Amino acid sequence: MNMAVEEAIPRAVGEGKSPSTIRFWHNSNTIVLGCFQSAKLEVNMDACKETGTEIVRRFTGGGAVYHDSGNLNYGISLRKDHPLVPGQNLQSVFEKLSEGSVQGLRKLGVKAEFQPVNDIQIDGKKVSGAAGSIRWNTVFHHGCILVNSDLSILEKVLNVPKAKLEDRHVASVQKRVTTVRDELGRDVSTREVRDAIVDGIQSCYGVGVESGVLTKEELGLAEELYQTKYSRLEWNLEP
Amino acid sequence: MERWADYKALGGKLVRVRLREEQGQIRSIRITGDFFLVPEESLGKLEKMLEDAPLREGELRLLVNRFFRGTGAQGLGVSSDDFVKAILSAKEV
């Protein structure tokens, strides 16, 4: 259902039915594939069965990510004409809309930096990946932050192609990714990171953030999208 | 004949090509990977345009360039040149 909500909000924002929104959310053990990825090539199905990991697909491009309860996800939906939208260039969108998260992570005490195309890194290790799209009259940007995720499961369930690792001169996923917990050297909750990112967004963009819940329309649309798309194997596992 | 390639684009993303070739022409092709392409639905159009195309650089380049011009699609982490090179690098399985 989370993937359906992820699509429902930018649609509602684009239609003027919802205000500009940042949504924070969690998944239990789940692989989220990019919309162009092959489940067969990217996912270790046996390891998913062993670890009880679900496989779903989002509507945006980019690479597969592993979610668990130690992972903080966020999605930003802005109408195309919103003053924070840096234009219709996806690279500029990723850079601009990652700034709030970068600032938030820095407030916690880590040296986070945006790394094109779509990563946030700490000392050369990826701590967050972003994806997004420009459609439905909306600029949409979402990302996942590894707060205290179990990286050992991540390495089991994702088939990372050799070409990706060779390029970065590292031998494993675990050596090229990190968590906020590991970088801070202390326990940190997803709530603490969320609050830091909200602070980062407010100070970085000069906007206010008010908490709220999904509207009736967003929920209705999400339910419809779930039934017709996101609950279906042909969407999640094909091609 | 089945051919496939995992091609690392200059922009850092992976383009994975699986195609069926007959007599030097693409009969069917599936392009997957971790790149970005907006609008997302346009990838299906590109695959459709490549069906029955000769596996030759000049023709492929024309087709892929025509796809980007015609659809106004925006790639990130991957370029038209990367799609062409990925297809041409597909080796027999």
C-alpha cells in the first residue's frame, strides 16, 4: 500500500487537491525496484523467501533499494510551479530536493553530501538514494535513508551486478553503503532522523512544515491504485 | 539468436539489454536498468521503435535520436549514445 500512497499524493498535489507535501514512512522487509528494473535480474528470490522479504515496484526509475524498519523513507511532492522547483531538469530536482535531507543529516553530526546522480554520501559511502519524476503537473522526489538498517540482509536479497561494484572499486554492497547509526557511532532512531530532516528542510528552504494525515481523497486514490496496480504481480515482478 | 548485455553508462547507471536477433535485425528487445527516463512510459516506445531495426550503429543511432526528439523524453544517468552502445555490445548467449 505504501507504493500506492507514494503515487496518490503527487497526483493529488498536481490536481490542486492537496498542498505541497513531504511524507515520511516505513516498510517492513521489502525490496523496492525501480520501474525499469527486471525483478528476475535484480533480486535473489530464494534469499527473499528465506528472510521474508517482499518485492514491490515504484513508479519512478533508479535502482533497487532494501527497506526495513531501520530505514526512513520520504517523498516530496510539489506542484510544477512551486518556487522551490528548480526547473524541469531531473538532475537539478534531485540536487535541490536532497538539500533538506543533507542539511538534516549534517545537523545530526555527519558529513553528508549530495553525490550526483542521486545519492547522499558520507565519506564516500552511500547513506541515501533518491528517485523522482516530473508528471501529473507535479515534481516528485523521494528517497530512503539508511538509519539503522540491517545491511547483511540487503546484501543477500539484492543481486548487485559486478559492473556496479567494479566501478566503485569495492567488493561488496556493505563496503559501499553505510548507516547513520554507524557514522554517528551511537544508536539513533528513525524519528530522530525524521525530525532532523524536517529541521533541515525548514532552514534550508525557508518553509514551514506542519504535520498532518492523508486526506480522504489521497486514501481513496491510493486504495484504487493498490487494487489495480501495486498489489499485482505483473506490476511488481514483470519484466 | 538471443543476445544480452550489461552496459555501464557514462552517467553511472546500468543498462541491461536482452534481445532476439534474426538475420542481423532486432526481432524483440527488452531494456531494463537503474537509469531514469521521464516520462517513464516512453521506454516502451523506444523498445517498439527498435523492433525490426538492423543491428548496425548508424541506423540504431538515428532511431534512438529520433525517439528522444520525438517524445521529448529526458534521460538521467543514461544518454542516447549509451542506449546505442548497450544494444551494440549485446553478446550471443
